[in-house]
Amino acid sequence: MNQIGPACAVKRGADHRAQLVYRSQRLGLKLERVPKHDVGQAFLKHEVMVNEVFLGLVPQDGKTPAKVPRHFRWVLGEYLNLPFEEFDRDAMRLEQRRLQPDAMLEDPTHHRRYFIEYETGTATINDAKKSTSTRANLDRYYAFFKGNYRVHFNDRWRPRLLFVTQSEARRNSIVELLEKEDFPTTGEFAARALTLEGAKQFLIRKLSSSASSPAREVPMPQRPPAAR
């Protein structure tokens, strides 16, 4: 059901969660953000759950308006343009690919960049031949981190891939996949699988921990080019 109030219009799905669609302006209602995909029920639910990660990082006391975080930057994946090359073993040639995480979080204090993939549980995990599988997605990230990552981000920040799941069972299955593929969990690049609550706590710890070098103000890098 769509609801329009004096301040905004929201769309509510079967789970009763709200998605902001319009915000009131001085001259009337304005589209808050033009989605690049069809705004169906599945898309809305997926995007709302991705934003649950972001909301978990914003201090809230329930009494005063929450302040916009200044110590990290959150970018939705549909606004990222990250082409890269991947070797196709079957065709024996390089193929042009495009990476589109669900969201990206940049942490300038610790020089880390988190690529967030929200796992709804609908895709298979181990079938590398299916482009929607977690295994195929992991292969794409491996190729991207080893290749074109530094082309798009030349600041030497370490990339981190986070698979965020709805259930512990799904998380455990992805952890097994990471171990089977020997994907690193620390170092130049790394990956982890966490539940939604686990991801919130993990990122809160990482963002609030002291930097290894003396404290200093680090400028935020330029925003990456938007997807077209």
C-alpha cells in the first residue's frame, strides 16, 4: 500500500517495512531518488534490507533526529560504475565484466573500502556456471581485486568483501565456500560472511577502532563515477 503524508510518501510491502519514495518540497512532492531498476516488491525488500546495515551504523537515541555520519561514506551500488576484465576458461579469452555491489562503505580513517553483498538466499551457492550464484560472484570479486580495483581506486585502500545474510545457515554455507576456495580473510584483500546483526557489529567495531597510525584527519576520496 502506498501512503502519502504531509512530509513524504512511502511504499509498504508484505513485511510492513516502509520505503521512502517521495519527499515533500516547498513546491510539492519530489521524487526522492530515481531508481535505475523496476521498483517491484522484491527490489524494494532487497534495498530496504541493504539499508538496514547503514541504519545500524547511525547512532540513534529515539528522541532526537539522527545525525548524518561524517566518519564514513555509504554509496549504493547502483550508482557505481566498476567495469573489469575476467578470464573465461571455457572461451579461453578475456571477457568484459561489470561489478555492482549492493553498497560500498568507505572508511578513510583506516583506509578500508567495504563492498557489501546482501544475500537473500534465493541464489545457489556453489554452482560457478550460474552467473547469479555466490560462487560466481566470489570469482568476479577475486578477478576485480586482483585486476582493475587499482584502476578505479588508486588510493591504496584495502578492499573488503562482506556477504550479509538473513540466516546463520546461509552464512555458514558461505563461510564454507570461502574456506573451500581459500579466499583470504585478511591481507591485501579479504572476504567475510556475516548475518545482518553480525555485519552491523563488525562494522561498528571496525569504524570505531583506533587507527594503526597516529590520529589525523584523512580527506574523503572523490566519489567514483556513477553507473550509466
